[in-house]
Amino acid sequence: MHTKVYVSEDRSKILVLFYEAACVFSNFYPAGFTASALPNLVKKFENEKEEEKKKLTFKCSEQYFMYHKAFLVGDEEIAEQILNESNPMKMKLLGRKLTMSKEQLYQWSKLSKDVMYNACLQKFANDEKCRKTLFRTHGMKLVEASPTDKIWGVGLDKNDKRCEDERTWRGTNWLGEVLDRVRDELWERKEFKNERELIEKESLETRCQLLEHFPC
């Protein structure tokens, strides 16, 4: 089970705990999409008109994220290596190889959440199966239960009881917050009205079961 759903006794709190790459909410999950690079980071595209902006193909949201990180530090060589890579872990490791000054680290800390938001927005907007699974978390809180990541995750494994109480988390859960924001934006889009109505007909029990057994 790649995802675990915690429901409090009174059903006032529902947490969707995830982490493994095989989980649709992971940045390693293979859901490809085509998108323009963010012009404020990828300077070579910043003067292009909207209709002329080059579209790039990304194999997963991790690739989009690390590609933009490389351009922040001006390392086009590593950016191209990331774009040509097919293994998400190798994309991540290439991003970690980047040499960043204190100023660049500060800039990235301010920009990275928005870059991740755009990555996840493109991922879920372009993949119906992934999007329906995300929609099933409506009214719930997504939590990256990474035992090693205290920024994007909560610093705890999904089977750790401390995951069930935000007060005992050891991390800030940035990825969970980003995914909640992406879900809420897509939920309101008119083009996804039919999907939303189908999900609304599902019982809480059905939604939890489908979430815990994705893919199904």
C-alpha cells in the first residue's frame, strides 16, 4: 500500500499519507506532460511571445522541478542532462550536484514552492487518471510521509502514529500543501465539472479504498 488514509473518529480530520514513487502523488510518478519553462527562471525564453514559447516535454514533476533549479544557478549543461534523463532519482541527484551560492540558495528557498506548484499543476491538469485520484482527496489533507524530508515532507513514515497529529510532525509538509492547492484550483475549473460530479457521488469509504489501492 503506497498511500494510507487516516480518518479521525468524528471524521473531522482526514489525512492522505503518501511517499513511495509508485504513488500518484509522488514527484517520481511517471505522469508526463508538455509545458513552457517559467521565463523568470529560464532566461533564454523570457523575451518570447506567449504563442511562441517553446514547449518542453517532462516525464514527471521531479524533472520539471530540477530543470528549473538548474537554470536558477545558470547551469544549462546540467539542465539539459536533467531534461534528457529518464530516471527520476538520477534527475534528483543531478539537481543536488548543482553548486549554489548563499544568495542562490535563498532565492531557491523563496521560489521553489511556486515551481513545485506549477510542476504539479501541469501534471494533474494533463492526466485524467491522476487528476481523478487527486480529486478523491477533496476535503482531505495530503501529507508527504517522508521520514527523511523535513521540508517537503513531515519527517515521519506513514505508519508512524505521529503522522496523525500535525502537532507531532517533524517537518513542514510543503509538498502536501502544494498538492492541496493544486487540487482546489483544478476542482473549480469548468472543464473538469463532470469528473468532479462523479467523485462527489462516491462515498467516503469508496474514496478511501480507491486511494489506498491506486492504481486500480
